[in-house]
Amino acid sequence: MPNENPSNAKSRIALITGASRGLGRNTALHLARRGVDVLFTYRSNQPEAAGLIRELEALGRKSAGFRLDTGDIGSFDPFVAELRTTLESWGRDRFDYLVNNAGNSLDAAFAETTEAQFDAIFNVHVKGVFFLTQKLLPLIHDGGRIVNVSSGLARFSLPGRSAYASAKGAVEVLTRYLAKELGPRRITANVVAPGAIQTDFSGGIVRDNPEVNKHVAEMTALGRAGLPDDIGPMIALLLSDDNRWVNAQRIEVSGGMNI
């Protein structure tokens, strides 16, 4: 994507949900290095969001962050209005790339999972992705791209992850429907499914617990747990024009976990 935006063309713009930390942050930085301006959401940590904006602007890109709980469907209309105002201030009316990355986690046995826990997971990972993408459709350029973030857990099973993995499975089915129904607008939709990554997700268990980290490494063909830098570049590359013919696909980025 380095030569994707010639000098006589406007820069591409990406919107990434949940980008103040972890995989979303890494993706934002890799897109910025490829010449993409970045809009992003964060749930609560304003200092982290401000820090990301500084880093993106230091790379010469425009950036803006928006506080948003992607599980609160009622907040989407005011968010979209705020997003539209920001785009207008940039002299634009649409953006090019949507990365649905925001997420929460749950470690609970199937027999013990409560309805409230189930709803908290599905509101963010399924209902939120479905209706936020729907609300954003008028702001996505024809020929744009959507990447939804899933998980290796939608392919293999680990105890305690039934609700989370089921939600990710639903997102993978939804992505194929997006690819089909948005095809007339030449908008592609794909899934990136990371394996276990060393971030603060799920309490930082892969990053901070040596036993868990060792177990992940042992079940991964490449012999280690994943890093954010294993995922961000993949998403950035998938959004590039080099991959314009990739559509309705699930791409697992796990180093060969549980194969």
C-alpha cells in the first residue's frame, strides 16, 4: 500500500474500533506507516487514546479518537453524527476502511455462564458489530473494505470460552453475508482470526502468566505465543489494494495453533 495514494489523490481513511491499545493500536500504527489517516474508538482510557493520536500525528497522519462503548447500541447515532462532523472538518464525507476490533472477554464454564455474561459478550461482538456496521454504511466509500476480528477459538475449543467463541463464530457468518450483500458496492468483507496474543486482553493472561504462555507456545507450530506486531501488519496488508480480490474469507493468523 505504500504507493496506493498518489500525490494527486486524497489519503485513505480507516476507522478502527477499540484502538487505544492492543491489536487495534498496532493496526492503527501500521496503517499510518502506510499513509492512511486513522479514526478510532476507545471505551474509557482517554490518556491512552491521546497518546495514540500523538503517535499517529508524529507519523504525519491525521487522527481523531471517539469514546464509544460498542455494546451500547443506543450510542451509535450520536457517534455517527460526531464522526460525520470530524470527516467534514477534514474536507471529506466518507472513509475507506472499517476494522471491527473492539472486544471484551469471558472465561466461564458453559454450565456456569449467566445470561448477563452471555449478553455482555454478544452485545459487543455480534449485536454491536452488526448494527454499528449498518449505521456506518452511508459513510463507507464504494470500493471500501471491512475487516472483522474473530479468534482462533471459533475453529478450536478451549474450556471456558463457549460464549466468546460462539460470538466470534457468529461474526464469521455475518462477514460472509456482508461480502455478499455489499458486493454491488464493491465493498469487501473479510475476517482476521488471531491466535493467542500477548496483550492485556483477558487480563493479560497470555502475556503475564508464564505457564499459560508456555502452554500456548507448545500448541503453536512456530513455537511461541503471538505478538501484536504479528497481527497489525496482516490487517493493514489485507486492506491494501494488493488484496482487492480477497473477499468473504477467514484468515487465521496464529502461527499454526492447534493444527
